[in-house]
Amino acid sequence: MAGYSLLRREEGFIRVHRLVQAVIWGSMSVEDRQASFTTAAELLLAAQPSDPSNPTTWPTWAVLGPHLLHLTTHPAGTDSHPLRDLLDRFCRYLHARGDYAGALRLALAFHRLRRSTLGADHPDSLSSANNIAAALRGLGRYDDARAMDQDVYTLRRRTLGADHPDTLTSANNLADDLYALGWFDRAQALNEETLEHRRRTLGADHPDTL
């Protein structure tokens, strides 16, 4: 196939033409397709770097990203909780490297999908909403970020409880928005409340408390 440009060998990769992919996929049984998807998902999960905010992991995220996006738009991928977690981390990678517009597009698309399939209160839907707010904040759209963070904070507080780590992260994000908008008294009050929750649940020396 390489002689007909249907397959290319690149450094560390084999790239297969989309037509060949479609023919192979169409010839597979339902069971083989599911097994192929499962194997690909497991490989991605095993290869994920530890910290999307660490620049040393970015080359790996850049390689994994297209495969992750392909799998998570696959019909079997929307119900794969581990892949949803991995997708959120990929959004954080885009945000960390400064691609706020890309992070926003991705977070918006998967937030719509998750709301329709899981509901607005589901933790995965709220994770996507949190990613939207982070991207908006990165783009300087502080009013929009505050509105989204307020909704996420309210829903997380109601569904997860006031002391849950995700709830406290949302409180911290909301305080950042308030500070950016110049609402310093409100930001300080919310940060002081969050600090007390973290001291009680995590201890005074925990990195999140500090």
C-alpha cells in the first residue's frame, strides 16, 4: 500500500489513508469493531502523560490529541467514562499551552454532548462547563467566565456538597473571575470561605489550602 500512497511510514508512526480505514472498518463485524475501539481506548489511556500543565508532556499530548478526538466522536466513545476524563485533561493541555480558542471550541462541543446524554448536573457535564469557563477566562471574557463558574459552583455545591474538592475548585475559579472584574470584596469573602473549607477537609499544610 505504501507504493500507492495509501500508507505512509513516518518517524514512530504509520499513517493509513482514510479510504483504506473506511474499507477496513466496513468489512469488520460489530464485535470486531467494538474490540478495536476498546483496544485503541486502552492504548490511549495507558499512554496519557501525568500532568497536562507540565510543558514536558505537551509533545505527547499533541500526538494523542487527534486519536482521542476521533475516539470520543465514535458512537461507542461517548459512554466511555475514562475517555471523558482523558478529554477533560486534553482541554487542560490546550489551555495550559495558551490555545484558549481551541480549548473553548472543544469544551463547548463536548459540553453540549454531555448535557444531552448525561444531563446538566452530571459531574462530567460540569467538568466540561468548568473547562468552558477556564477558556473564557483565558480569552479575557471575564463576565462570561463568571456566569459559567457561578453556575458550575452552584450545581456542584448542590450535587456534590460544599466540601467536595470539585466544589472548592469552582469556588476558587469564581473568586478569580470576581477579582479580574474588580469585585475585590466579593472575591476576598469567597476565598476566605473556601480557605476555611480546605483547612477543615485537607489540613492547613495541603497544597490546595496554601
